[in-house]
Amino acid sequence: MGMTTQTHTVPTTPTASTASTGSTVSAASAGGVAPTGSRVDFAKAAPKAFRALIGFDAAAREGLDPALVELVQIRSSQLNGCAYCLHMHTSDARKAGESEERLHMVAVWKDAAHFFTEREQAALALAEAVTLVAHAGVPDDVYARAAAHFDEEELARLLALIFTINTWNRIAISTAKAPGTDERAGR
């Protein structure tokens, strides 16, 4: 499998080239060829769409707390059953200093609310509602809770972040990305 040089931005410790948005992911890691080579290399086959998603992702996370970004991406990846993205974002969260205890509680955050701030809980609730939008829409109370903790611009970026992780999950699942095969630069 050949690696491409296109990247998908994910929040980790900033580097000189990605100080505002985090580290980078190779195109193969965010939707490339499955280990068997049986699936499409999304970045190579649809480079304009891939680059547009990278830009959308970077704009979405701009100004949001990196820990919050990881929690949201982890929860949406759990709900979507995306093992590839779940592995990637829990690894990134650990490297950014997130505790094992909190990582273990993300899936059951409602029953372990004391592990998370009110703001994080509001973001996790919104992430669940948007990720599972086909089940019950986005309930007014969930939206209002998030709006109480995020100003309008932050709320729009949080929504955009949820949209992007759901898209990345669908790319990774559709192209059969194997968890633990993170091919980002510096791994």
C-alpha cells in the first residue's frame, strides 16, 4: 500500500507546521486502502473531496479545547462503531494527557457525569444527538444545553466537528481501515 502525502488534521500536541490545528494524518489513514488492498483509496480517488474535508475539519476544531475535541470524536466513533477512529482518537487523547479513567468513562458518561465538566457533558450530549440524528433528531433540550455552554461561534464549530468526525468514521468504515494502522507522520 503506497502512502500519499495528503493529510487530515487531528488534535494532538501542535507541531511547527500545524500549530493551530494539531498533527497530521496521511490520506491512507483517514480513508485509504484496506490492508488487503480491496477497498478504494478515498484520498487518491477523490482528492478534491478529501482536501475539502481536511479544510472543514481544521476549521471546525479551531478555537475548541483539544481535550473536548478528542472526547467528542471518541464518543461519535463509539456510536458509529468505527474502531479505526476510536483507536486513533483515544491514542491522541492519551498523548495529549487525558487520563485513562476519563477515557474509560466516555462510553458511559451519563452514568459517570462527575468525570466530566458541564461543558463536556453538553458537548457529549450534542455529539450523541447529532451522530444518532436519524433516531430522534436533535432534541431541543440537548441543543439548548449546548447553547448554554458554548457561544454561537463555538457551537457552530462544535457542530462542524461532529459533522466531520461522523464523515471520517464513514470513510474509515467504508474503506475497511484496520484499527492500529495509523499511518500519520511521526507515528
